[in-house]
Amino acid sequence: MERDDIIEYSLDAHHSEEAGVKIRRKIWFVTLLLTIITAVEVALGAMIKQGSGAWPFVKWSFIIMTLLKAGYIVMVFMHLGDERKGLRYVILIPYFIFMLYLIFILLWEGLAVGEAWAGAAV
Amino acid sequence: MAGHASKQIDGKTLWGGKMSPFSTSYGKLMMWFFLVSDALTFGGLLVAYGFTRHDYLGSWPIGEETFNSLPFLGHGYPLIYVALMTFILIVSSVTMVLAVEAGHRMDKRGVIKWMIATIIGGFFFVGSQAWEWSHFIHGSEFGKVELADGSLAIVHGEFGEIESFKVTVAGDHHQVGDEIKAGVHGVTQADLMHDYQHAAAEGHIKDGIITLHDGSQAEIKKSANEHMELIVKESGGKYEMGTHIEEGAAAMYEEAINSGEAGRLIYGANLQQNEYGPQQYGQFFFFITGFHGFHVFSGVIINIIILLQVIGGVMHSRGHYEMVEKTGLYWHFVDLVWVFVFTFFYLV
């Protein structure tokens, strides 16, 4: 039976040899990128001590590099970048909203509790 | 790639409503939903870690001071080992995505080759984590020391080798004049170290005399510790948190070792206490890396099952390798989580 209501379906996500060459090139490029980012992170971590003047900058660059790595893993390795826009947003937006809220509220609270304890000890 | 084929699908493979939301298969969408929920679990754990860490601020251990060892090579290599573990996991993620790519070309041999590589990478990672745990639990040669003013400090330096224990007061096993040393009566250097650390933690060393398990007392013959540095993690009054003490560090450490007081030294880690920082640090280490390690382990098992199916030709006769893609999603997720654990547990 011929159906015209189904246009795309990922079970048949096949591609040709030529397309494969292109995809593999992208995979190796991302590999190189992730390796370089990790190496830079370790080098920075070994060179700059926590608590030194440059530390806040280093800390934030760690966080940015981590998000960059995560982005490449999710979008390229997990193929989320190739999925429909709708699926992408269903997965990412609720998660980000909730996590940003949780991170903000708990880290802020952690600092406040720490201060309260420090005050109580004196 | 995924989602861009235009072949007609028969009604049996479609969802109940004869439609596929987001033009993706049921299994893949459910895998994504599972991964989101799992990501929330890991997110919750890491945020709880962040909360506790912000509570303690300065007394929280620093990754590069805690994890600075390599197998066979000893200390002085900050973060190299975890970086290597990270690299292994990233590479195994790459081999997995190559297996998925081979599957899209219906290249069975390619899928098998890359999945085997992925599984090997997974075993390497789990093995590395086992070493890391063992190292964390056994701790360093010096342990954490409580100084005379009550400050707690971690110790860096070169540990002077223990030569022997010369028995001066007999106990149940040893006679006066016995010299307990490595290589004699099956005693190893590790045994001497174990006895020494155990006695130091229990307060059984006083003025160079160690009281052994059997009640005998012995004189400790040991080379001096060198290049000692104490880093104060918790102030006891005299020293500020974060102070680095080099001058007189060896003597201050010896004072604690030879005090005969229990609890002045803590070696390694368990759920009650650890030499690296507050109690919760050890608990979070075991829980977060343990939970992640369990994910890796189950990922390896799932990969092996799928590999066997691929070898058996199940996917090929099915006409697609989507199952490889779905296990791939799980495997990449494990890698993704490790990227965050690496940053927030080890780096910052």
C-alpha cells in the first residue's frame, strides 16, 4: 500500500559511500578538536594554581570549553544536529531551563549556608 | 544522515497512530527521553556537589593536588591520569560513531571492527577507574596530618624509605633483637608501610618507637623525609587556611607522627573520613564516579550484546543498523557525562 503521509523516517537512514567519506572526515575533525580542548584544559590546570589572580578567568574558560565539548558530542556524535528542529528543542530547552535554575539556586544557597556556618563557629 | 531518507515504510513498523513524531523511530525517541532523565540525575548529583563545595570553599580539596599520580611512575603528574581516561573515553566515543556510520552504509565488517574497538576502550576506562579508586582508597604515603595547633594539612614531599623495625620489647610474635625488614620471613616493603601507617593513625608511634600488632615494641629505622611541604586545609588557630609551609615542615610532620596520639594522621579514604578534604568529598567521589563507572560498565555489556547480534547478522537481515545507533546514543551520553565530571570534579 502506497502511503503519502509519511515523508521521512530515520529507520532507513542509509547513506552512500561518498557521503560516508564526508561524514568520516567530520568525525575525525571533531575528534581532533575534542583532544586539543582536553589537552589545553590539562595544561591550564597544571600551570595556573587555584586561587591565583588568573584563576577566575581559567575557571570560566574551563566551563566554556566543557560546554563546547558537550555541544560537539551531542550535535555531531549523537546526531542531534541532524534531527528535526522540534526534537532538538524538546530535548534541550526543558533540560537547560531546569538545570540553570537548579545551578543558580543551589550554588547561591551553598554560599549562604557556608557563611552562616562560618558565623556560627566564631 | 538520520531522518533524511524518503523510503516508504509499511504500517507495522510505525507507531500506533501510524505516524512518527519528529520523524524518528519509537526506540530512538524513547532512548532520548531516557537520556534526558539520566542527564537530570547526573545534573542533580553534580549540582549537589557544587552546593557542598560552595559551603566549604577554601577547605575543599583541589583536583591537581589530589590526583597527581600515574601507575608505575609515582607522584608529580597533576591530572595527567584523568586526562588520559578522558581521552580514552572520547576515542571510544569516536569509534562508536564510526560504527554507526558504517551501519548506515550497511557495512557489517566495519560495524564489527569499530564496535570491538569501542568495547576495548570501555574496558580500558573501567580498568583505569578501578586503579583510580584503589589509589584514592589507599591514599598517599604521608596522609593528612593534624598539626600541633590543630590545623589540618595535606603533605607533599619525598617519603624516606622504612628500613626496618628493630624489636626492643617482645610481644606475642617477635623477640627482642629481631629485625623486621623487607625480604626477611616474607615481609615486604608494603607490609612495613602498612604497619607504619596503621600505627601512626592509631597513635602507636611515640618518639621513634612503634608498637606493633602483637604488642611488641620496636625502634623505627627510616630515612628522613625530604622536600616536605604542608598545605593547610583547615585552620586550627596558628595557621591560616591555604598556607604553604616549607620551613620546618619535616619537623612539624614528625611531631605528629611521634606524638602517640590517635587520629593525628589520616591515610586514604572511606565513607567516614579521607585524607583529601571534608567527609563529603570522599562520599561524592565514590558516588559520582561510581555511578558513572556503573554506566560505563553497563554500556560495555550492552555494546557486547549488540555486537554479538551484529556478528550473527540480525541487523543485516533487518535491513538497518538502528540498534547500533541507539546503543551509540547511550555510549556517547556516558562520554558526555564524563566531560562534565572531569571539569567539575577534577579541574575547577
